[in-house]
Amino acid sequence: MTKLVRFFYRTLYWIVPWWYGLTLTLTRRKNKHPEVATYKTVTEIPVALNWGRNWRPDPIKGALDVCMHPRKFQANIDSGSTEFGDCDDHALYWATALLKSGLADRAYLGTVWWSKEGEKDVGHVVCVFDKDGDTFWTDYGIPRKAVDGDNWSWAKDVVNRRRATLQAAAKFEVRLRRNGSPKLRKRTGKRYLP
């Protein structure tokens, strides 16, 4: 599986932002969902997200990897839904909320793939963001500062916290359109393949 993952990250990763962009378009309803909330501090966001406890897999037992539009995600938060969004939905909501609230200078969706002995390989998406020259990452809780100093310290930290081995990582930028909707940058740049 590791060889397949590395091949995908090396040659086909451009599909990820394209696919997420398509699924965002399909889950968006103009003016039917509320605007993404504005937050005063980063600590308010995980509280609104119930610390990731409302996580649910993508359709077809997680096989159909789609990314929900943050406005639809906000509608689920506002309605008190007990099940909404997997890791990519949470990460995109984080990125959108941080940028809209002025709590990040730049934001990205960061993807990591890891292996752990005796377990199935796992892929995960986190929000990576820059603020005042520092880089942070988060998935469901309080953002963690990437301290290693290299461009991939966030990915190494995500995997180290799970006591696993990093197989691949990449990220692509999230920007906001004038209407507040996220725009995924299609160019992914460098990838980490140890």
C-alpha cells in the first residue's frame, strides 16, 4: 500500500484539490445556508465543533471522499446536529473560519498518510495555517504550533502524536472569494515523501 500511496502523492495528487473543489460546488446552496461564523479567538472554534465529537464518515462507509461546503457545515452546527463532517470537512471549516475571522494570514488543507504496525494505513486531513510568521496545525482541538522549523514539521507532528510512520504529506492553499466561500488553490507545490 505504501508504494501506491507514494505513487499517488508523486503523480496524481493534483486530483485532490480538483475533486474537493467539485464536491464543494455540489454541496453549496446559494443563500440557503448561513454564513460561516466569525470568531474572536481560535479557542472558540473547537468548542463550536464540539471537539470533533460530531464526526461522521463520508458516504458509502467513507469510500466516497467528498468535502462539504463550510456554509452547509455551519448550518449543521447551528441546527445542533450530532453527526456531521469528517476530517476534510472540519479542516476546510477551520481554514474558512480562521481566514474570515482574521485569525490566520494564510491557511491550507494539509493531507498526511501514515502507517502503523498491525493496523491499516490511514489518511488524514488537517488545517495548517500561518499567523505572524508561525505555523500551526489543527484537526479537532486547540491548534498546535509546528516547532521543528522545517516545512513539514506539522505533518511529522500529526503522525508522531499517533505513534505512526509518515509515508507522505502535501498541502494546498485555501483562499476566500469575495462572497466568503473558500477557493482551493489547484497548484499543490512540493510534497513530502520520506
